Amino acid sequence: MITTHATDFRAALPQGGRLMGLDVGSKTIGTAFCDAGWSFATAAKTIKRTKFGADKAAIEQLVRDQEIRGLVIGLPLNMDGTDSPRTQSTRAFARNIAVLGLPILLWDERWSTQAVERAMIDADISRAKRAERVDSAAAAFILQGAIDAMAG
């Protein structure tokens, strides 16, 4: 099941459980996890993208290790809410990763990277450190937005 509606995603997970957030870029995939009670999201590792099979295997390993019950994938919409080529690529990634058998929520990520970058700059984190952390931090921002919406 792939949806853009938090209520449908929540209904697919009646027992709750840990979720994984993904910020899918062309070169990397940022990952984040939340607790089983959906209270807080934490940035995790960044996966360097190669072939889809290798990307899927890395995600599948994290799903097993962390006992993940659902995926929240950032959906890069245009500022007016319409699809872009990156949106289409992310939707295709979601369709391909659906073979893992987990519910998938595509979550609007329009402001995630900018918000994370701004917070890191405000925290005086160096440009090099920001570059290595931004994808996983964006995944945590996306995941936190989704779990906040489901809690409300």
C-alpha cells in the first residue's frame, strides 16, 4: 500500500511500531527512525546510491535490524504542489521498494532540506559537517512531520 494520506497509513498500522523515514535523492538516501510510539524521529545513516538492487538491500537490512513496520518517504513536490521529474522518480522508487511488503506514506517534503540547513547553520555546524548530515537530518524532519500528523 502506497498512500499520501496519513490517516490511511495509520490505519494500515493498527499496532503502531517503528517507522523509517527516507529522503531519496539522486546520489544518497537519508534515513531516520522513530520509536514504536511515534513520538520522536532520529536521524540515522546516509546510504550512497548505486544500483537499485544494492539500495534496496541496504534498506531491507535496516528494516530487519530496526524491526520497521512502515516507511515514510519524502515526496519532493514543486512549490505549487504539482509533480516534478524528481517527484516522478520518488514515486517510482516507492513502487519498487513496495516489494518489501510494508505500508508506505509519501510525505510532502517541500521545506525539509531548507529547514534542516537553516537549523544547522544556526547551530554553527561547518559546511562539511552539514553536507554529510543533511540527508539523514532531512529524513528525520520528514518522518517527524508525518508522525506529528498521525498523532493529531
